[in-house]
Amino acid sequence: MVRRMSAAPAFSIVIPVYNVERYIGDCLKSLVRQGLQDVEIICVDDGSTDGTSLILSDYASRYENIKIIRHERNRSALQARKTGVMAATGHYILFVDGDDMLAPNGLVILHDLVQKSAADIIQFSVDVISEGPQHDRKAITDFIGDFEGRIAGDEILSACFDRREYSFTMWNKAYRSEVCKKAFRDIVDTYLNLAEDALSFFFIAFHAQSFISVKTDPVYLYRWGSGITSSGYDNLARFAHLCAQATVPDLIEKFLARRNASPADFAACRRLEDYLLQGCISVWLNELPEAAGARAFDLLIDAWGADRVLTVLAKQYDEYDLIGRRALGAGALTSQDRSVKRIGVHYIRIRNGGVERVISLLIPIWIHQGYEVVLITDEEPSLDDYAVPECTTRVVIPPTHNAGLNNRADRVAALRAAVAEHQIDALVHCSGSSPYLTLDLLSVKTLGIPVVVSLHETFCTTLVHRTREYLYRPNTLRLADCVTVLSRVDAAYYGILDVRTVFIPNPMDAELLEMSPAPLAGNIIVWVGRISPERQPSHALDIMAQVVRSVPDAKLLIVGKGELEQYKRELEAQVEQLGLADNVVFLGYFKNPRPIYQMASVFLSTSSMESYGMALLEGCLSGLPGVVYDHPQLELLRSGRGIIAVRQGDRTAAAKAITTLLRDPQLRRGLGRDARDVAKQLQNESNVPARWKCVFDELSDAEGQHSAKKVEQDDLRAMLSAIISYYGVGFTIQQSPSPPMGGPPVPVGVGQGSSPGQPSGGDLMIEPSKLREMHEILLRVNGTLRPLRAIWHRALPLRRVVARLRGRI
């Protein structure tokens, strides 16, 4: 046995104690039975209310090296440790929690280490005694790590908090007394029972000049499963306590500022902040009951601030559906009561596409109504951009495509800065299919700014790719203050699912509305759109190959361009293969395609997905009869006039229709007049400016309640027909050994992964015949379709929807 050899003991053991009567006896017993007696034991009773104090008094009466200091009230583990450190007289200080122990010869092992190294911080080995599952024990040992070696100077702090080479746990280390006391003097008195290790060790590591970690026989016996940090956070009160850790990085940052610390020290503080906040977010998402999600999100924002919460969400998480569901209804997302004077509108770009064209037409409408407009894009201005009024402010933020973790965080910061700096009163977000829509919504709404999501794709588009986004999209859209859609069918669908939805058709160019109809004099077919797989221009080439057999001088004008050069080369090769070099012309991109419409006699659309058909509408207004792949939800197709709709992918039927129109001028002119009448009627009845004005006027009603409307049978029939049609496209692709050239990309299937934030789409794989069965079932549902809404709220896989509905009708 090694006995005390000097006035100052070799070690001071500080034990913060609070209501641990079940364990404190074992703890003290392990200390007084050590092979080294050159030690003082300082027990700081932090206002215990159970039998802990009696046990401490008993041991102190029997062992002269046990010293008891009592706090009259509970002041937290941090303050108890500080009290003990200030009273310590040993050369080195250890911290032992009241529910842990030292191994029988732990101090002898540690004494030998001190004699050999004499470092400011000495890390030793521990053994974990788990009172829970074995995976909990492994989690602790993994957190502690297995670092072995020496570190000096500023690297001590960085290695722990920035590079995480070893952990900040206080109880598996011994500290030189002078360094430890200096650190605790710098710690501001505050109540802290969580993350006190992180705070204390940061200050110690800041002052230390030498660190050594040695693998030894276990010195410390850590009991996992008995303390506050291992008992779960399954209610709001405990979660609020967890969020109080936010004070730790704030205290450290203020200290570093006073000391004019290095950038590396501040970086270490930020990494610690991310770590602590990530733990809070993980509990919010995975442990709390879902009913507590909204209030817990408010607690997160209150404690950490929206900027920090959103940054960590952007860097560490892509479970956007879960994030949206948990945040829905939070007070932090309530829009401020303010009149809308300045509108922000966001999209990827403002060139070469239908959405871009629509935005370029909406901005002048809004400005004419007296609003100021800020255009926010992910891409820099281009010479190909559609024209917008000069008074429009342009802001560019980091893009979403191929967004890395840091890019996501930069995007969140840039979007929030744009909204705040330009004093935007309402944001119209036009990237409804973005996987980062949830992040964008949270970024803006936590500023108190309302968001209108303007959907430019139909509700069933995602069925082609068969991802679960089809089921989860409504959860994200409920975060928005309003959602605008391009058809009555989409409005009915989202209205059923409790999304506040308004049907607003796209505006049209005023010059096109006044333009004379095309003469329809030649055998020219026009195809307009972005050259991309989902638009299926290769189908147009196949159709044209059949048309020229009957009308040899027919020509197909393809207007538009794409981003994929390889795909364009494949189309050019297809033209050569089909012998269509004299019949097909790639005209490229036109900002104003009106002259092209005047040359044509038939408009052709082969798109696999269509939400409104902007190019088709322009063609109809030009008096062109249309031949299109069917999209049951399209407003232009609802009347059945002026446009011949064929089944998706039926190139033979499309070719026959075009041939008939080219051969029959009277039929062509009659359908052209009908198409123009239908398009003009849609525009006249829409009153697009008035509908948008109504949306902005109502945004100030933050407490407004949305009630589902009765769904018309025609809308319901079109809704289910669209589901079957779009799902059929995806199902056909899935069954093909390789995707047909020009078809939509092969969608994600089971085991292939998914897009960011979206699970694999395997649960959506059911036969189209089952969808038809669901169609018939839903047509028998009356009222507001409550059964369907209940199912979608829980995001059940489609193959379970049929069985659930059958049992409820």
C-alpha cells in the first residue's frame, strides 16, 4: 500500500453528489479501498434530498481523508465540481461521479502514469458497466474512443473538439491541479447538469500545454444507465432541459472573445455547438412522441436560434418528410401579420422552360398591381433569360442540384439573408419538386415570412418515378401558407389532404392573345419544349417516321434545347437511323416561338409528364390543332375539343391522328378554331391577376382555417385516371430491360437508393390493375373523402391503400 508522503496529497478526487443514495456507498467504498492512500476525497453534496447526506456523513466519520462540502440548494453538477476544485489541495485532480467507481488498483496505475509523464492532462482506460442493452455499452466505448499518444499546445483543443480524436469526458482523465483551477476560475457560475463535461474540458484544454493518453488496465468503472444523460428524453420537460445545453457554446464563445483566441479555437467551439445541437435534433426527430413535435421544434428554436438549428439540419439530415411532419404547427413557423408590398419569387433560373416563362409573365402582372418584386434564382443571369421589367431586383443563391452538406448550409443562410435584406413580405416558391423544399420553407417561415408554393407539376408526377415522395409531398406542402396549382384536379387532390390550395392557371403573353390564328397552310408539325427524357422527343421522331409514309413532304420542327449533350446526339443519330434528315429540323431555343406557331399546321406533344401544358396552350391560342399524349388532369383537355389525346406512348395512334389532320384541311381548321376557343375561354375565366391578388391579400390571415371542399365526381374521375396513367408510365419502364430512348429515366426501385430526403420507392410497386380497383373504390366515396385523407396523412404504401379503403366503405 502506498501511503501519503507529503503535506499535499498526490490526488484530489472531486465527487459531485446529488440524490444518489443507491450508488454513493459503492462509490466511496471503491475509493477508500485503493492501494494508494495519498489522496483526499472531496464530496460536494449539491442539496441532496434523499439519504445521500447520511451516507456521506457516515463515511466521513470513519475516514479522515473524506471531506464533505454542502450546498444549501441544488446548484448543478458544474457548480458542485467547481466548489470541489477550488477546495482541492492535491497535485492532480480526478472527477468521479457519485454513481461510478474506481477499479481496485486504479489510483496505483494512475500514480505510475503521473510519475512517468507529468502531463497537464492524463487520459486512462475505463470499463463500462451497462445497466441497459449491450449496444448502449458499445455506444459509450465508441464515444470515448481508443486514442493513444501525446498532444501538445493548441492541438489539445483542436484534436478533441474539431477533429474528435478523443472525447471530452471529464471522468477518464486526471488534471494537473494548477491547470484545472485556472480553468474553473474562468467558468462563469451557471446552473448546468448537461454538457458540463464539454464546457469544463474545453476550458481545461484551452489552458493545458500537454496531454497524454495511455492504454492501461481499467482505472475508472463507468456505470451507464443510471444517470440523467442515459434516462431518455421522452417528454417536453426533459427535452427542454436537454435544449438548455445551448448555453455551453455561448459561454465558451464569450470566453474566447475575451481572450482574443485563435480562429482554430472558435472553430472548435462551433464543432462542439454542432455536436450538441445535433443531439437535440436527433431526440426531436426520433424519441419524442410525434404529437410533441411542433412544441419541441419551438423549444429548439428558442434555445438555439433558427440560424443554428437550420444550419445543422442542412448539414446533417436529409429526412425532410420527417422534419416537415415534426415541425408542422410550430409557433416558430407562424407568419407575421403584415400586408404584402414586396414579393420574392424563387426558381432555379429564368430561361429555357415553361416555369421560367410563367415567372417572366407573372412578374409584370404583380408589378402592375403595385407590388415590388425580387427575383431569386440558383443560376447567374444569362443572355438566354426571359425578359423581366428593369425594376425587378435579382438575387442569386447557392443551387440545390448536387448540393453538398456545406452547400446546403450556405443556401439556407443565403436564402434567409435575401429575404431579410430585401425586406420581402411574401415568398412565392416555384421549385415545388425540389428535395430541399422543406429546408427552404423552414428557412423563410422561421423569419415570420409567409410562403406560397407554386406547383408547376401535377400531383401524380412522382408516380412515374415511383418514389414515396408521392405519399410524403402533402406533409411538406402543409408547411406552406398557401399552395397554388394548375388544375382543378390538383386542387381537389391536395384539398382532400388538408393542404390550403388555390387553382390559378398560368398567365399568357398578351401579344399571343391578340395574334391572328395560324393559316394552317402546310404540312408542318411543331414540337416545343426542353429537350429532355421526360419530354420524350424521341417519340416524336418515331411518330414522324410513320407520318412521312403517308405525307412524304411533312416536316417536324423541334423547338427547344436541353442540358444533356449526349441525349441530343442520340436524337440526331435516331433521325439518321429513321431516314428523317429531310423531315426533321432542330431549331433550338426561341425566347419567342410565336413565328414558329404561325408556320405550323399541327402541334405535337409527347411529354410523359405535364402539369399545365404551357407550350400546348400557346399552340392552341395560335389556332393549332393538337395531338398529345393524354394527361387526364390537364384543364385544356377537359372539354375534349380542339385537341386529340391518345394513350401515353401510343405512337401509332398519334401518327394516325396527325396524318388525318394533314390530309383533311377542313377538319384541321375546325379543330384549330376549337383549340383557340378553348384556350381563350380558359384564360378569360381564369382572371389570373385577380386570383394572385386574392392570395396575397389573404396571407396576413395567419390563423385562417382551411376546410376541405366537396370533390366533384368529374374531378375525382380525372384524378384517379391521372394516377393510373402516370403510374402506368413508370410501371412500363420498370418492366423494360432498359429504358426506351427518350423515355423518362429508369426510376428508383427496391434496394437502389433514392433521391436526397426520400426513401426507396419499392413500396409503390403494384400492378396497374390494382390501381384501377382503387379507382372504382374511390368513386364510391362521398363527401370530403375522409378515409383517403386519413391514409395519406400516415403516408401508407399504395399497396395497402386499396385494402384500407375497402374496409372503410
